[in-house]
Amino acid sequence: MPIHVKPLTIVIGVVIATALITPFARVYATNVLFLLSLAGASTYLSGIWLIQAFRDKGDTIIFMMDSVRKSRFSEEMSKTESTEKTPGMALVPYGGYSVLAINTADRDAAVVPAASIEKLSDETTLIYSHATPLEHPRLLMAVASFFAKSAVQSLITSFNMERKSRSEARFGLVNNLVRPITTEDMQLQDQIINRSGVIADLIGRGAIGEQAGIDQIKQFISSTKKTSLTETFKRLVFGSRREESMKPDQREVQ
Amino acid sequence: MLSRYHVMMFSFIIGLGIAGSYAFPLATWPIPWTVIILILLAALVSGSLAFAGAARFASEMLSCENMRFSRYRGQKTQYRYIFDGVMWWVVIPVKGWNYLKTKINSAGNPGIAILPARLLEQESPYFPVGRVMMYMLTPGAISTLARKRVFGRLFKDLNYAPDGKTDVFFGFASKSLHPDVEHMTGSYELETYAGNLASSAIDLRRVSDDLQTWMKSQLKFWNQIRGSDSAPIVARRERERDEEEER
């Protein structure tokens, strides 16, 4: 059976072999720590770009009306049916990727009309809704709390609405496939989004009832109480207490 | 992408290595200089490949049914339209990239994608969609295509030579083409959605006010207890009882 080898491969092989032969390669005593740091730094830089390259290779989602491309790992998680007044909406997680043996859960979520989502292929999903990014993922509670709660509880995504969350949330209520979107449509959508902060706060209070009042009093007390040096040190070393969860966290590679 | 934090970390690791080499000058490894060069070359190549991959993710993109192509935006990157006597075709330069974050680009598109113009869909120039299956043409297939005069002229205009430097992709046969009417489900009365949210906000405001009132009364009650004459006695008895229970 003939073996096909490219001429360029042979040339590279000869160069490498020649370089490794001792008469040519003079031996220098190189500091191991410096060598390690060189290798570490170049691996660090390559790693950063490699993660972006993984996002390019994996499945992708394109917000067509906003000219935004994001990577994605999972499919749309849940959706509602249309009525004669409101469109059926869908929860679309994105921001993760899956390439070869490496995958990251979706960190972000968008809520858009289900009819504005179209699969061009298994790898590429198109969204024809103006999905406005929200200031904080918590605001998704105000505009579509049913989806926000299920996204937070889901073990498929790492989406969360904590204060220092790195998640991104988008919300779109219009569908460009049904009719051209006017400025008035977008103004109305923005109006809904812009007052979502207050509603999110009210939902937070209303959902836990009297506990909200107790929490507020505790907050007042803790704001006046000084933490001891030992407690601060303990929190620094062991971190604050968190509940055990199977939910993926928001680190890049898991 | 590469932020200031990443550059800082990179410098920190190198700095650590330099500091380490001064602190432990005897920790050496006899190694041929050619091996060091090969290691550095390998790092450079892997870094470049990773960089190009990251750049593609940050670039414009032509999405087709079975392939995606990044695009370089710059001079001579406009679409071309050609008519073969039956239908219009669009020719899109592809496979380049712009990495705006790092201010570096590929300075050209080393490939072209040819597809029926009516199957090209574009909401914005950044993410066009080709509703076709794309196939990469071999030099033989390209010469066959070039026999048709319009395509022959196209390849001549593009200075195409079958040297493997320019990839040519040809698209036809759509699987995903469908009428937009399939998406016309439900009604989009934004006022209804806004109205629903507004009414739930009013409801929640009432709940919040109730909670506020409840909290005020609780605080008032607490102040009354703390302010009463018997409060210190009650507090002392409570403490003694707790201590006894602990024992």
C-alpha cells in the first residue's frame, strides 16, 4: 500500500531532525523557572483565544435584527403558546459551547417570541426579534418571571440573577418576520423594559412575603453592626456559606 | 478577548520567571538551543491558530445550511452579482477576518462563495444568510464551471489561479427555504403585554405596601416592649432560662 507524504512534511522533518542532532545543537544551561514561565505565559494567552475559537467552532445563535452573534450549548428550554393578543414566547439559553470533549453550560438567556426563532441548520439558529439586553439579569424577573425562574432552577444552564451575576439577559417582544418593526414598537418594548427594575423589586418582596420585612430589618442591623476581624478573615478564606447545588457554575470551562 | 487584565497576568507570569531565575540561578536544565527554538515556534504556531479562531468568532459571518464563513470587511470585499442568462448569482468574498478588539485583520478574503442571489437573505450586512448547501469546488470542478462564459469571466476578473490559495464554494439546493407565513402565529399587541405587566405592578405595589405596614407595626410593637419598665426583667429571665437549658 503506497504511503503518501507531502514534500513539505519531509522538509519540516529534516529541519527538525537536523536541529536536534547534537553537533548542530549546542547545549545551554537554561533556567528551568524562566522556561516554565515562558511556556506558562504562552499557554495562558493561547488558552484565552482558544476559548473564543471553541465558540466559533461550536453551535451558534444569531440575533439577526441586532447583528449579534453568540455561541450556544443547549436548545430552547421552554415556550408558551400564542393567543389572539400575545405571542407565544420562548426561553433561549446561550453563551455556552460544546467542542470535542470540552463544554460550558449556557450562562445567558433570552426571552423572545417563539415564532421569531428559526433553525437554519443543527449548528445555526436565527432569531428575528429585536432582543434588547437588560441592565441586569434580575430584570428578566419583571418582564417574564415564569421563564426567569425556570432558567435559574435549571441544571442545564448556569444562568443566575444574583447581584454579582455574570449572566446576560435579553428580552424581545417583536417579530420581524410578521411585520416590519416600527420605532413606536421599539419605544413600547423599551418602555416595558425601562420600568422593569421597580417591578423586579416588588416581585422580590411579594414572593417571600413577611420574610422580606424581616430581611430588611436584618439588613438595617447588619449595616450598623461591625464585623470582627476574625469573621472577616474566615469569610475571606472559606467564603460565604452557599447551598449545595448541582447547577453548573459560571466559570469558562467545566 | 484580550483585556488589560490578561496582559497584566501575562506580564506577571513572565516577571515571576525572571524573578525565579535570579532567586534560584542554579536551577538549570541543559537543553540544546534548537529545542528551545522549536518549543517557542510550537507556542507561536498554536497561539496563532488560536488567535485566528478567536478572530473568526469576532468577525462578520456568512451562514449557510451546512457551513459558516467568517468575512473580512475592507477594500474590495463587495458582493458581485452575475447573470447567467437564467438567474442571478451572488459572489461573496469569504474566509477572512477582522479582529476589531486587537486592531488586526486578515487583509483579505482567501475564498469566494457563489450562490443564487434569490437565496441570499440579509437583515444587516454583518450576518448574511445563504439558504443553500455549500460545496467546496475542486480545481477540476472550477474549470468545468469556468466553461460557462459568465463564470469564466468572473474567475478571470478575480485573477483566480488553481494554486490552492483561493477556495471556491458553490451553493445550490436549499433545505431551509420556506414561506414567512409559517411564522405568523399569534398576535403582537404590545399594549396588551405592557398592560398585563402594569396591572401586575399595581398588584405587587399593594402587596408591598401591606408588607411595609406590617413591618412598621412589628417595629412599633418591638419598641413598646423594649421601652417598657419590665423589659430588662423579662430579658434577664430569658437569658437565665437559656443558660439553664444549655447546662
